[in-house]
Amino acid sequence: MKRLHIYIIGMMLVLSLPILMGGCSNNDDDVKVIFTGKTWKMSYIFREGNPKAYVNFWGEDRDAEKKSIELQKINGNYEVEFNGANIDGAFSGSFLGRGVLSTFTGTWRADAKNRAMSTYDVKWSGEETDVLAKQFQKGMNTAFKYSGDSNSLYIYYKDGEVTYVIALLPKIR
């Protein structure tokens, strides 16, 4: 019985170690781990605060909607890669990617403390005609915040008064 108590106490200490160690670290994101070292693929776009609600960017045009969904599934479409380094307390660098008919490059900066993000000097080659691709383009041009981890990245952008979120997953190679 005494061995069981010692075992239980030992297991409680081992299991609580990550909690105790976590109290010693800061709450900043590891921006390098989140953004770099992988290709991100857009899975969908949603309104901020409502990730399960479907956003209808197409109105009544069901053919355009169906086409957008098919284009989104194609390997190489709606992808972005970030590169960078920690400079003056924030992470910044370059990014490149592809919509559907266009490719893009730009510069980005993310602050781990407040999760602010900005993209600038974004240059697009090619013109998007697909409705969803145009939203992706707006998001990559006007990002202002991020959330997530190395398994899922959310990039926030505004379109008029509405805040949308691009949900991205690491591309499986």
C-alpha cells in the first residue's frame, strides 16, 4: 500500500511538471515555429468569431461556388510559404505563394506578444477571376493579425467592415 502511495505521488509530480514548467515561461508565441519551415494551404475562409458558419461569397451563382471549391482542392492553389528571422523583437521576412491564376511575393511582420501581423510590398503576377481567389488575395494583402500554432494558422483581414479569417493547414508533402 505504501508503494502505491509513493507511485501515485510520483506520477502526480511527473504529470504536473509541464504545468509547473509552463509557469516559468512567457506567453509569447514561437513565431518562427508557427510560420516558417512549411507550406501553408488554405482550407477555408470564415467570419471572425464564427468558424463553423459557411460564408457565401458567390451569392446565387452555384456554378461559380462549385468551381471555387474544386480549384481550392488542387495541389498548388491557395498556398503560401513564409521565411524570416527575429529582428528587433518581432519576426519578419518574406513570403511567396499562389492563388489560382496568380502568384505573389511580399514582406511580412508578426509580433508574438500581441499577435499583430502585417503584410506589405505584396506584388501579384496574374489576375484572379475566381471569387474565392479574390478573397484570398485581399487577405494576403491586408492581414492585420494572426493566431494558431504549427498545426493551424489563422490570418485575419478586413473586407469593408467585416473581419474574415483565412484558415490554413500545413501542406502534406
